[in-house]
Amino acid sequence: MQSVSKSLTFTVPLGLEARTLAEKFRRKHTNPHKGQQVYLNTLAVAAVKFYLRCIGWETDWENSLSYNPLMQGLMDVADLQVRDLGKLECRPVSPSSQTVFVPQEVSGNRIGYVAVLLGESFKTATILGFVKTITNSGEIFLSELKPLDNLLSHLHQIKQCEPVKTPVNLSHWLENLFETSWVALEEIFGGINEKKFAFRSVSSEREANVARAKIIDLGLQLGNQSVVLIVAIAQGSPTEPNAPYSEQKVEILVQLHPIGGKNYLPSNLRLNLLSESGENIQEVISRTSDNFVQLKRFRGYYGEGFNIQVSHGDFTIKETFVI
């Protein structure tokens, strides 16, 4: 370990809670090698989570692949979602090792790779350092690790560079003013009745005033397959006869459709309705033979905001709206 003795490291306790969770995950896998792999990965993620919490960064481990027993069984994964920034891969290091191994399956879609030295009794862990990217070999020499103060600078840089997205204003849609990325349905699907298309599976007394669509590229993990996100809105009536315009409710429907000659959506594609603060309100997950999925219709007042999120594995995209 002399190669990193001059780096800024950080030793954290691995308490009973972390070790119990690691043991719980281990027992979900009958193969002893896989169980041990999951145990070590879980402790490494727990250590990085503890460290980030100490320095004021929020994480979302429960929505990381390493927290999912199914994905643990399919991959050698130790990812930790840093809230609103991306995923760090937290790789365990044994006391005798001079390198960190990063499997090829987790060598992409990461904002950094953190090396975590696990103590022999698994009661402590030392975070040795990190790198932003890795080579094709999948092996990092400990001498190549950057100190942890560089990790903090890296996270701050990502946060500062993160573009501020202007919410899609649905009130403007009712005035026939649209963002360039949201197009009429017939531009994507051909000559169709877009109102009936958007509300074709919904029993409603009113038709949508407006329906627009946006193409979403699902990324490399699904062969650059694309899907279409459709948002349809209908202007409601005031809650009281003399209520002002601002107190009218807007009815909203959100659907996800295949495109590019595909008849069905990829399975396990998630469509979520999130509150303005990010709280999950609704979720629907596509099955093998779904030709589209949709959220339950919802309503909101003018000025209210919400988010629509589409995700599959490591891929996540979020669209922000204001009514």
C-alpha cells in the first residue's frame, strides 16, 4: 500500500447495519463465489456512501443496480447513485492487492471509479482514491489513483457543468406554442388522428386539446433503440362557476410507444411520474409484449410542476414540466 501512502485517504467504520445488509444480499445467491462477490461489493458501496454523507453529498443507493439482488446475480456491480449527478463505481480492494479490478460490464456510464480497501475483519474500510475513467484493460494500479480531494473537485465540477433545463410549459401548448423537440404525432407516426391516438385507451368525455411527442434514444445498452414519449393535455373546467382562469385544472396523459419498425417496447422499461421535488408518484413497467404503456391520467393546476422519467438499467432521462 506504499504507492498511495501520500494520498488523502479516508477510513470509515463498517457498522452492524452495513455488515447485516451485506450478509442479507450474500444469502440471496446460492453460488458461494457470487455470494462473496456481492458481500464485498456491498461493503465497498456502504463505505463510499458513508464518506459522501460525511462531506454533504446525497446518494440514492436503493435505486442503484448494486442494491438489486437480480442485477447482483447478473453482473459484478458496485454502483452508487450520487443524487442528480450520476453513478460512482465503488470497487473493493483486498489488503494484498496492488490493483483495482473493474469489470467490463460496469466500465461505462460512470462519473468515476473509487477504490475501497476492506479491512481483514470487515469492520473498517479505507477509501484510497479514485479515477475519472479507466482503460480497456479494466485494471487500475493503486499508484494511478487520485486523492479524494480530487474526487470532491470532480463532483463539484460535474454539478456546475450540469445544464439547467427549462421546464416544458404545457400552458404554452394550449396556445399552440411548442418547444422544437416536441413535435406533432403525425410527424413521427404518419397520418393519424393524434387526439384519438393519445387517448385511444382512455375512457374520457373530452378529447385532448393538444398531444405532442418526443423521441428518446435509449442508449448503447439497448442498441441505440428509440421510443416515443407522448404527452397529451386537455383543459379542464373551473372548480367553481366564477373561479379565475388560474384555478382551472389541466388533465394530462403520458404514454410511451415503440418506433423504428418495432412492434413492442423493450421489456422492463420504466415510466415514472415524479413530483416537482422528485418524489415518485406513479410507475409503470413494460412487459415483453407491450406495444405501449401509459401512466394513469392525472390533473394539476396552472403553475404546478412535475417530472416524467424514463429509465432502463443504467439509462435514465428526465423531462421537467410546468402546467
